[in-house]
Amino acid sequence: MENVSLKLDKPMARQIEKGMREFNYSTKTEFIRDSIRGKLKELEKERAEKKAWDALFALRGSLKGKGRFKTDEEFYAWRAGEGSRLLEEKLSKELGLKP
């Protein structure tokens, strides 16, 4: 393990002590380590989201015009007919409901 020295101002140190008592941490080190782990997980999640958004934006336009429906009316017509049939099939299969 590597040692890290840290200086905190009094209000922050008091907040840490309050958090230690409230959430049953035995030492400041344990509290700070857990806080750092949480922040690292948060940053990793943000990194993954950014990577996904970047990939999505890179594809932007490549699927243009390849959608199944050109207008809202076409979609609503499909949903009223075929979509309802598919929903009924799914409900009957998964839940045993009869149309």
C-alpha cells in the first residue's frame, strides 16, 4: 500500500468525522478510501457513457432513411394492426392471457 499525506481544512475534517459517526466508519482512512472508491466508480461509469455516446454520434447519419417507417401515420397504422397482434402474442405466451 502507498502512503498519501492529506491536509484538510477544519470544516471538511468535521464533515468527515460527522460522516464517520453517521455511517459507522472506524477510521478517517477507511472513510476516505471508501469515498475515493466511490468517486473512481463514478468516473468509470461516466467514461463508459461518454464512449457509448461518442460511438452513437459516430453512427449518426449512417442509418438515415433506413427506418421502417417514414411518417408517424405509417407507424401508428402498424402499431394499430401488427403491433397489437405482436403484443397479444407476447402476453399470451408470457402470462397465459387469451386475447
